[in-house]
Amino acid sequence: MTKKQPIFIFGPCSAESEEQVISTARELKKYFDKIIFRAGIWKPRTRPGNFEGMGTEALPWLVRVKEEFGFEVCTEVANTDHVEACLKAGIDQLWIGARTTVNPFSVQEIADALQGVDIPVMVKNPIHPDFNLWLGAIERIEKAGIKEISAIHRGFHHYDNAPYRNYPDWDMAIKMKTMRPHTPVICDASHISGIPSLIPHVAQKALNLDMDGLLIETHIQPEVALSDAKQQVTPSQLNDIIRGLDFKKPTSDNPDYTEKISALRTQIDALDEQIIESIGKRMNLAEDIGKYKHEQGVTVFQQQRWAFVRQRYFDWGASLGLSPPFIETLLTALHDESILKQEIEE
């Protein structure tokens, strides 16, 4: 099986001037024949006084990119007026930004404006890690009759995102692919990374997880960009990044591969069954402990016992090559479920 062609969405964070847009597109054309050219023309800023985009004035610049270089063009929309202006101008695709996805009223307004329209729409995940908000936004657009919908994974804001601008939470992207296998998931490597040096790592991770495309912001002169200057790369730098990636195949037609993978998965399945059975037995014991604690008037949560268990299995898990985040997640899940099993209603 050949490697699948990923969706490439490249272009500046913002359309700042006609020359900047056209120059960036011209440079991109030197390296890429088929991409979706992106540029924001309405920019939601946290505080007033920052660059908020050129608005409808920039729409003809995107149309010119489409006509001169043959790229499909896309931009962000946040309300009915944006949608109508883009449809009138002939923009090929739209995306809904993270700040809009958080508001079902705004998404529904966009969905209503798209009724009866056949145009691809991409939906970015919300700022904070709320999967249902992301899924709900996609479903609202889908109910409007839009057939081509993509999900853009741009990372999530946590208290501590280091070293990223937005923490990837890759499990959210995997969950989207699992729940909606027909919906392409595109990784916004720029907004996750925040700085150019992290983009290759994030992009490769996305490809390794079988994501369907990459969105990377590129500007003809990133150092003078009016928005997100720190995370944009030049078209030449972008070309180097893409050329350095290892594009994976979803599977292989090699009979040896199929046989070996099947044998290893059979072993994993057997072990998974044992793990589930063991967890079931563990929770039965937790229920017994809960009953005895209840009889003796003892609290369900035992601080010293929990500290002992965490330290013991952190050390043991580390000796087996398990990562600390995995051990933490596993132990916390087991402990939380045990607490639920031990709680006895009066």
C-alpha cells in the first residue's frame, strides 16, 4: 500500500497586505503544487488595540491567490456576515476558530448561514479540553447539510502547557478519529508548537498517529508579522520541515508484516483480557474493603495507603520502562474507581 497524500494547509496567520499574501503564495508555489492556502482576515484578539485583521478588504487578495497559483483558499469565519462575505467572494473553504467553537450559539449562527450551501468547513477544537464542545460544533455544521467537514486539532490550553503553546492532548485527536472515522483530522502544528523548533516534532507525531493533514503557518517575513510572529516560518523553512518528515502508510500489503502483526496482536489481546479480569477481581476486593471500613466507621480515603501505593508502583513501573505520566494515569484511574466501589450509601 502506498503512502497516503496528506492534506496540506499552509499560509500566513493573517492577511496583512496584498503584497504579503501574494509573495507568500508565490514562494509556496515554488515548493508545493497542491495545497490549501490559508490566511485569517478577521482576527479575534483577546484585547482591543491589537491587529484584528483587514476584513473584507482582504478577500480579493485570496481570490487572486486562487486565480494566479491554482491553490484552494480558506479563511476563518465567526458570524453570519463573515460567511456571507466569503461565499459571495468565492472562497473555497471556511474554518471555525477555537474561540468560536466554545460558543454553541455562534456555531449555530454559522450553521444557519450555511444552510443549502455546499462548501467544505473545518472546525478547530475549543481552547480548553472539552471534547463534547468540539464534537457538538461539528454536528451542528453537519446538520446544516455540509458534507465535507474536517476537524482541526490545534491543542488545548492548560495551566502549564510547557514546552508547547497549546498542549497537544493527542488522546482527544485519537478520540475524534475513533468516534468519527469518516471525518479527516488535521493537525495545526503551529498553534500546538508556538515556536518553529517544535513544529517538526509535532508534525511527525501527528503523522505517526495517522492524522490526515497538517496546518502550518508560513509568512514571507515572519519577524515582522502582525500576528503570531513567533510561530510562523518562511516558505523555504516550511519546505525543509516537510521534506524532513517520514510519511507513514496506514498499513502494509506485505504478507510477512500481516502475519507478524497478527501474531503480536493475538498476544496483546490475551494479555488485555487478563488485565480486565484482574481489574474486575481487584474491584471486588475494593468493595469488600469498603464494607469493612463502613462497619468500623473508617474513612474511605486513606492518605498513607495511597501515598505508599503510588510510590511503590511508580518505582516498579519505572523499572519496567513505563513512563511516569502513564503510571500516574493508571494508578489514579484505579484509585478513583476503588473509591467509588468503597462508597456505601446509607
